[in-house]
Amino acid sequence: MKRIKLLIFVLSCIIVSSCIPHKDTVYLQIKDGALNDTIPNNLVEIQKPYRVQVNDILNIRVKALDQETVSILNPTGEGNLNASSAERAFFDGFTVDVHGNVRIPTLGYINVLGFTTEEIEKKIEAQLLEEQFKETANIFVTVKLAGLRYTASGEIGSPGSQVLFTERVNVFEAIANAGEIPLTGNKKDVKIIRQYPQGQKIHSLDLTDIKVMQSPYYYIQPNDIIYVEPLKQKSIGTGETALSSITAIASIVSLISTAVLLSTRL
């Protein structure tokens, strides 16, 4: 009987110790002794201008006083009306090829690799004024990314690729659109796999620390991969909360008691 009690005690300690702590489940905690009233003055969100990469899709529009003169430069919108916004953007947009170029009617190939959208606007406008139009035509060029595509994988609600039609998305918004991180996901070490001209790099974010808002990787970029590792509690298969741990302990005690009763009867 003493051995059985000892076994129950040991199992109880293992299950309770393997519960997921509350501090591991809460976003944006104030750490390192910071005071609440100092937070607004200390945090500055950082977002560097995005520079176009290979396989990006650009939405390019040209306007002028005489719109017919620039109609060839703008998509006609005759695609499948039943297509999703992402599909229309793919067919109507200009895809950056492996050489970093986009092919624009009447202008030919223009290199956009490593440029911001504002720089590309000025580049196209300058070429149009030099080759086809005069200043009096009042050429107005807009260049936008045709949706911000990223992939979320690992321990997350709805793994897969997402397309958001906005220019500014932080990691919390991206995760929320992918179904959130469950209790069994590691919020302290979320991986951002990012594309660079020289290859891929992996960056880590601690989403439980409010200082994550100061990270240069707080805002995601097109083609980012967000990977969330599972906590060890998931692989162990123990309770996620105190209540589930107590239930597990009660089940073990019940099984052991039943086994003891059967053995005494025999």
C-alpha cells in the first residue's frame, strides 16, 4: 500500500509540474520590473520600408488628364468575376521575375528588385515622361503590393497561407488571422522565417514580452513564414491546466484503486 501511495504521489507531482504556467500564455507582459505608466513613453514601433523581392506581385496604376492615353498601362479587369481578390491580383498584377524585373506595356522590362513602392512609382513616372508624355499630361503613378501573403505553420489554429490586403500587418494581427496560438503553442519563441536576397534567415520573437513591439521583425513582410513550436507539455500528453491535471490525477487514482481491489479479491 505504501508503494501505491508513493506512486500516486510521484505521478501527481509529475502531472502538476507539467501544467502550462499562466505566464507562458499571456501576451505583452511587462517584464524586468517596468512600471505601467512608463510603457507608452518607452515603446516605439519599428517598421522599415519594404523592398520588393522576386515573386512579389505589384499593382500598378497610371492616371492622366486624358485617361485613354494610359489605358494600355492599366489592367482591363476582364478576368473571372467569380475569382477571389487574391486570384484577381495575381492575374491583373505584375509579377517580379527571377531577374527582379516587371514587364509593363509600352515600357518593357523595368528592374524593381530591392526598391520600395515609392521609388518604383518615381521610376515609372520618370520613364513615362521621358519616353511618352509631357509634364502637362499630369501623369500620376501608384504602385502597391497586391496583397501581403504569408504562411503560418506549426502549433497554430489554422495553418496555411494567408493574404491580407493591407500594407501594414504586425505579428499579432497575422497570428489572429491564422486562428491564434493555442495553449500548447510556444509564445515565447515564435520563429519568423524571412526571405532576403542572399537567402532565408530565422528570427525569434517573444510574444509574452511587451518589448516585442520594439523588434524590427514585429511587422511581417510578404512571403514571411511564421512557425510556432509546440510546448513540451503537448508531447508529454499531460494536462494543460490545473483542472485537467486534477482530472488526470483522479483518473489515475481510480485505476489504481480498482487494481488494488481486484488484487485483494484474488
